[in-house]
Amino acid sequence: MNDLASRVVNGDHRAIGRLITMVENDEPDAINAMKEIHSHAGNAQIIGVTGVMGGGKSSLIFELALAYRAEGKKVGIIAIDPTSPFSGGALLGDRIRMMDLSTDSGVFIRSMGTRGMIGGLTSSLYDVVEILDAAGMNIILIETVGVGQDEVDIVKIADTTLVIVVPGLGDAVQTIKAGLMEIADVFVVNKADQPGVEQTVAELESMLDLATHIERRTPIVATSAKEKKGIPLLVRKIAEHQEYAKKNKVFDVRRRQRYEAELIEIIKKRLMNFIFDEAKLKRKVDCCIDQISKKELDPYTAADEILGIMLK
Amino acid sequence: MVKKIRVLVAKPGLDGHDRGAKIVARALRDAGMEVIYSGLHQTANQIVNTAIQEDVDVVGLSLLSGAHMTLFVDVVTMLKEKQMEDVLVVGGGIIPEEDVPRLKKAGVAAVFGPGTPVDDIVCFIKKNVKR
């Protein structure tokens, strides 16, 4: 096994940090290590935490991490913040709420920029989850960027998805919209120390009442990360979902979907690199773009020509 | 994909003034870097562990309380102990002139006092980042 991979599997924080950087930067050396660690991953429980910005995701993750640490579990945390579409830079500030965990050797926290990916995630996330899993983390908490209504890609990765809502964000119609509200395995009404919690919980309950075919009613947990309330109940509801998912094959289906999404992602990335980096193809692509802009060629015919060369 | 410079902007010690640190963090972000901000009141141990997990290229320390000779040096020493010599360490805040040579000798690559144009900091980091 290559040195870096074996250090990762032994849980060496320096090596874990390094390999994550390498996959983020698409370094070719990362691929060998990723190949070797695959057989060591698959044991971690992956929990996605998503919801509006300012909803208290980081603080809640901090409290969850403490609860899992008290059970003796190792915890990996991936905190994603947006990358600037203008400068390509990012200010990653989720860690501020978690600094008390940074001297605990049973916790590994990594902040990531989205680097142009949409859907609230980042393209190397699959790899980063696999690295933390192979490094022996029992629990992996993923914090998405603060999302709007439609960034739901977290379900392609997480075994259990928590959707965080806070009181006072709108009326009952918001709750029956499609998208974000459909992906929750557990609803968390955070900031329960603020007024309006009962109403938010009641609106979510009545949304759930409208569903006509459900096998499992999504539980709603009111929490206050600030006052440390509702965390044990949330931990229990997450565990119950895991149990349900394993019993009903939901778990297997989701894991399969995750590997499918990951495989497609890798193939897409390689194809794009091939088309845009391979000298001969790049010339052809540039030439086609020129012709398209001069109206000598349409984009569909150009795509046929480029794919024709590739498949030859 | 191009490699991005990752920077940890950290506030060691007990002072609660982070306007300077936030301005620098923002400027580095606008220069295309990924900036992790630690928040206030960090110990040297917390800063070094964060640098390892985040695999940063640069640690920027901001301190206004006067404890820089202890805390900046602690961070540099602990980074060395963890074989993280390839991390560039820079400092800023209220640092008396006469302390700067000793800080540099200890391994702080540059000290940026009040009034430093942020572009100077960006340029210094881009030029001196070690990996």
C-alpha cells in the first residue's frame, strides 16, 4: 500500500489533511491513494445537515459531535461554504463554532469551498467522505452551504439527511413546496429558544398530514443549539432512521445511488479533461466554437463531429 | 484544476479585536485564496491542529494584546514539532518594532503592522508560499 494511503487508514491527521487537498486540486497522485483506501471505507454513518443560511447548522453540528464523542465515536466533519464566482476565493467560517473540538484527536474537521459546484456541495465531496470513512471515523457530519429551496444534492451522499428550519421564515405554503422540504429524513426546528417554534412545528406537522402515501412519517425535533436543548432526542431520531433504513433496504439503495453518482462524476470529469486537454481535440473544439459563432456550424452538428473523433 | 492557496487566519490569546483580521481575511479571499477564519481566543494548540486538518499553506496570526512574543513563537515551535516547516507563518497587529527581528528569527516570516496596504500582504504570501 502506498505510504500516504496507509497513513490515512491509520487515522494520521496530517495524511488525511494532505490527501483531501490533493483530491480537491485534482492531483494525479491522489488517484492511487484513493484506489487503495476504497476497501477500507464503508463503515461510517453519513449524516447530511442542510438548511437556510444562518439557521444554526454549524452550532448544531458542534452539539451533535459532542454527543457522539460522549458515546466514544470518532467524528469527521465536512463544512462547506461558497466559493466566490468572481475571485475564486472563499471565506470558510463554519469552524468558528466548532473550535472547542479542534484539540480532540477523535475529531477531524475540514472546511471546503464549493469551487464552482452547484447544489450546495463540492465535486470532491465523494472523495473526502471516502477518506474520512477509511480513516476510521464512525460518524461523518456534512454541512452544506446555506441553501435556498432547490439545493438537494446532499441526498446523493448522506445516509440520513437533516433539514434545518428556523421559526419565522414564512407561512404554511412554503412547507408544501417541492425541493428542500422533500428530502428530510428528520426535520430539525432549530433556535427553539426563539418565539414561533410551536407554529413552525405545527405547520410542518400539517404538511406531513397532507401526504397520501408514506411508509414512514418524518419526525420533527425542536432543538436549541444555544441552550443545548433537544440534542439527545435528535440523536435518537437519527439512530431510529438508520435502523429503519437498514431494515427496509433504503440504506442499500442510497449507498448504491451514492456510488453511481460518484462513478458518473469521475467519468464526466475524465471525459471533460480528455476533450478539453487532449491537444488534437482541443484544437477541434476551438475550431468548432469559431465556426458556431460565425454561423457556419450549429452546436449539435459540432457535438456530433467532436464525439465522432472521440469514438473513432 | 489550479491549486488554491489555503490560509488560516487566527486570533491567538485573549484580545477581542478582530476587525484587522477580518479585513485581511476578506482581502485574501478577494485575491482568490481559501481563507479559514478561526474566531477569537485560540490557543497555540488549537491553531496548529486546525492548520494540520485544514492542510493550510499559510498561517496568519493577529494579536493586539502584547503576548506575541509568547504566542507567535509557540505556534511556530509547535508547527516545527509536527514537521510543518513548510507552512508560511506571518503575523500582524500591534507589534513593537524592536520585537520584529526576534520574531523573524523564531520563524515568523513577516510582520505587518497597522497601515500596511492589504495588497502588500497578498503579494508577500503569493511570493513566499512554500508549496
